[in-house]
Amino acid sequence: MLSLVAGVLTLAMGMPIVFVLGLVAAVYLYTRDLPFVLLAQRMFVGLDSFVLLAIPFYVLMGNIMTQGKVADALIAWAKTIVGRIRGGLAVVNILVSVVFAGISGSASADTSAFATLLIPPMDKEKYDRPFSCAVTISSSIIAPIIPPSIIMVVYAVVAEQSIAALFLAGVIPGLLMGGADIVIALWISYRRKYSRADRRATLGEIFTQTKDAFLALLAPGIILGGILTGVMTPTEAGIVAVAYSLFLSMAYYRALHLRDLPEILWQTLLISAAAYLLVGMSAISAWALAAEQLPQAIAAFILSITDSKVLILIAINVMLLVVGCLMEAIVAIILFVPIFLPLVVSLGVDPVHFGLIVCVNLAIGLITPPVGGCLFICCAVTKTPMDVIVRATVPFLVANIVVLMAMTFMPDLVMWLPRLALR
């Protein structure tokens, strides 16, 4: 109880959650008269996984591709495909986010890049600024779902599941989320009579832009292909992807120079260190919860209320949506997956399927206040008030929740591709 009070008070005071977790664990050890050396030991155990080495390489690849103007080539390609449609720039924004998701794996990187690159042109074409922001942040949450995905790597470690299976399971839900966003964007664009390109792109223009973007489109295939064929581990695939992104940005697009690398490496270091600190601190708290047998108590409590699989999955989705609004995704995965995973497995839910349920819920939290990271980034970049963006995001939020419910109760949407490729 004292640990819980300490956690609530420090969160209310505005202390970063990573330190809150460490403080809660320290209070728990003190109240149980356990040695404080357990803090360091459990943190090391939480980080002692070869798979976690993949995180900095995926982050580095995304940073190189973002700085290397790869996004510019993808935007030009998407414009030639859908520019003639009314609201075409909004669709371009979503399409590029879907493709870029396979490169960055980070919703924050996606929002940062496209809030800068695409919102000014949308302003010039007379799109409402709140709508432009809503399209940008709503499509950015596809990044943690379509592989590679940092939060899927963390889930794979916590749940002891195959990264290859999780990556494949994310493809169809990610595409469905992108499709749902496109439907909403087109509906709003036609209602508001937004602009479209004056002419259709010629076959020659489509060929040229596709050729220029092809190597960028190939990047996700290198990671997935290497992992699925067994040629590379996820970490080795990340290393190869970094080498490929360097070649692409420096030799092919010639938009990145050696002088740019120190800053890129520094940003990668900061992001990766923050992720590892969150993993380590969360592992301590997760150990304390397990020691107190809280997962078993919660599972028993839920089952004492109902044994309906449908009701339990709805309740878990609601809880995860709330958690996603309040907590970092990595922390939420490490704290809550050990609680809910045994329960859903006992109901016949595949752990890989549940992993996608968790990741989509927490990704949706990135565009919902009060902690939505993508919201804050877009507000900072565009100088647009948060409440205005939140209101404009509602139709996209509803569409993504519909996709979440569909994949929750239609597991084949998630499991078809892993079963096909890994059988």
C-alpha cells in the first residue's frame, strides 16, 4: 500500500514515470525488508536479453532515413498515385505513413517528419490546419504496428514470443488502420470540397517516381525477409538495415553527409537509453507485482465476475485504452502483459494475437490526452492548440477503435499471415 501511495503522489507531483517506477520499487523493498541490491539485480535481469539489442539499430535506421530525405521520395511517389483524388494530399499523408512505418517503427519519428514536410503544403492547398494535424498524428500510430516495431520487440521479450510472428501479425492490422484513416480522410475531404491535382500523372511520371522510391520501399523487406528466412536474427537484421539505409541516404539519394552522423548517433543514443531505462525500471516493478502474486489475484477476480471470453476481452481493451492514455507503451507492456497474458491464454487467445491487441491499444494512446506523445509533438511543430487537434482527431480515433475491435474478435485478421509464413 505504501508503494502505491508513493507512486500516486510522485506522479501527481509531475515526476517522470521512469523515476516513479524506481521509487515505488525502492519503497517496496524497504517495506519488505529486502536488500536494495535487488534494484540493480532485477534491472539487469530485465535488460539481459539479446533481442533488446535490436532497438538502437531500428531507431538508428529510422533516424538515418528521416534525415536522408527518403521521406521526400516517398511523398513524391504517393502524389503521383493519388494526387488527382479530392483530398489527395491527406491520402498522400496516410500512404506515406504506412510505408514509412516499415522504416522508422516509431510514431514519434513519423509525426515529427510529416508534421514538418506535409502540413505546410496542406495549408497551401487550403486544408483546415486541425484536419491536417489529425491526419498526420492518426496515421503516425501505424508505425508501431507495421514492422519493424520497438514495442513489439519489448512484448516479444516479456511474453517470450517470436519477433518474426509478431512482425508478420502486425502487417494486416496496420494496413486496415491505414485504410480506415483513408476512408475518413476522403469522407471529410469530399464534404469540405478540398482541392485535388489539376491533372493525372502520366505513366512515365508514375514509373519515374516509383523507380526513385523503390529502394526506400525495399527497406522493410530486408528486415522481414532476413528474419523469416532464418538468415538473420532480429538484431542482425537491424544492423543490415542500418548499413542499407546509410547506402541509400548517402550514395543513392545523396542527401546525408558524414558531418550529419554525429548528431544522428547522438539522437539515437538518447532515444535508446531512454527506452532501456524504461525497460529496466519497469522490470523491477513487474518483479514486485509478480512477487505479490498480483497477476493471479486480478485474473481470479475477473473470472469470479464473468467467464465470458467476449466480455473479458472488451474489459481488457477498455483498460488498455485507458492505460495508453496515461502511460508510456514500454512501461505498460512490461507491467500489464504479465497480468493479462495468463488470463487470455487460459481463454484460448494466442499470445501473438494478444500482442497485437496490446500494441494497437497502446498505439492509440499516442494520440489521446493527457500523455499522447504524438499530440504534443504535432502541437509543438505546428503551434496548434491541443484541444483543437483533439476534436479533429475524433473521427480517426473512432475508426481505429473499430479496427481494434475487429482484430480482437476476428483473430484470423492477425494470425493468417504468421500461420501462412511460419507453418
